[in-house]
Amino acid sequence: MTTPVVSIAHHSGFGHTAVLAEAVRAGAADTGAEMHLSLGVFTGAAAQTNVDEGPDAVHQAGIATAEHLGRRVARTAEVFLRGRSAVAA
């Protein structure tokens, strides 16, 4: 079986979403997935941060949630990959 590949497309006007996208990447990478971060629109993880505060103000709970999302995305990709391998066998 090959390693799951997960791409995260995001857009970050003020830097907050970039912090969360990096946390999703870190969470998914923890599972051994190959990760790609790129400019896009939406990460699927939300955090309530004032836009007049910098990216350093993103709450740790939001970062932890994004890391959890990354792990779930990578594990789901692995399940799909295993299923595809099983069907091909």
C-alpha cells in the first residue's frame, strides 16, 4: 500500500487561516501522510479570532481542532486507499 497524499487548499487574508491550515497539515503528517499546502479558499476548520489581531492570536483550541481535522482527513484517505487496493487485488 502506498502512503495517502493529502492536499490542503486555503486562502488567508489576515494570516489566521494559514495558521489553521498549517495545523491541519501537522495533524495529517502525524499519521504519516504526504502533505501539500496550497493557496485555495477554505480549510473546513474554523476559529473565532478577531481579524484586527495577528495570526499569533489564533486560539490554541482552534489549532488543536485543525490538527484533529488533519488526522481525520489523512486516516480517511488511508481507508479509501486501502479499499481501492483491496478492490484491485
